[in-house]
Amino acid sequence: MLTEPVMLDILRESLWTALIIALPILGVALIVGLVIGLLQALTSVQELTLTFVPKLAAILAAYWFSMSFASQMLVRLFQEKIIPLITGA
């Protein structure tokens, strides 16, 4: 039975899982952005593609390396929380 406390618990757990999955990618984007911004400030080069391309490459690499972790987190969420509600177990 999907009551309000159960629904809020699933929502809380889902948001927490989404945050944990997004943290490595956002952390890499933040660090690369800060490093590139610092380099731009030191060299006075203000090229927009200089920030976009390395940050995109770093985000793609972080996504690639964290895919298995994210998949395991999502599978665990579904197996422990969502599928038992659907099946009524």
C-alpha cells in the first residue's frame, strides 16, 4: 500500500541516490572549471572554447568511469524500494 510516509520515504531515497550519482560528475566539472578559469586569469586568454572543450571531455570521462557505480546504485534502489511496492511483496 502506497501511503504518504512510504511515498515520502521513496522520494527521499530517490533524491539521495540521484545526488550521490551526480556528485562525481559535478565535482569533476567544478575542479576542471576552476583550473581552466585560473589558467585563463593567469594568461589573460579569454577564449570560450578553451573552457568548454576540456570541461566536456572531463565530464565525459567522469561519466564513463562512474557508470558502473551509478548503475549499481540505481539497481539497488529499484530492488530494495520500488519493485517490492509494485509487486506488493
